[in-house]
Amino acid sequence: MVTLLTAGCETIYFERGASNVARATSQRQWHHGGGIFGLIEFSNPYDPKARCADSEWQAVKVDLTFLTGLVGALVPYGIYTPWEVGVVCRQ
């Protein structure tokens, strides 16, 4: 049962350059995408440049967490799949 509940979590991490010059930010939000089996995006594209106004973005992390997976599982037929997206900005 526990294996079934945790099997859907995943992370996609896009990194740009050396990671030792970055600082973590708290700019995480849900991306409402993957509608109708991934054919339709409900949210606008995530723009890391807009999240790092005073510096360049270092990395973008996209998570299918337990909570977003649970919400997606409650909506039938794969109509809605939310993701949690965050950005790491350079210092």
C-alpha cells in the first residue's frame, strides 16, 4: 500500500552552469499543466527570468509531489495534473 502511494513522486531538475554560486529561493508555485493526458497546459509557461529579477536563474526544479499527485489522482481521466515549480537564482 505504501509503495503504491509513493510511486508517483518525481523531480525534474534543470541546471545551468556551476551550482556552487546559487542560493535557494522560496519562489515555488503550482503549474497547472498536463491537462487531458498532457495535451493542454492550463498555466502560462513558467518564466525563471521573471522570478530572478535582479540576477540570472541558476536552476529550475519541477516536482510531482505527494500533494500534487493526490490532487491529480482525484480528478478523473487524467484531465488535470498539477506540478510544483521552483527556481534557484544566482547571487
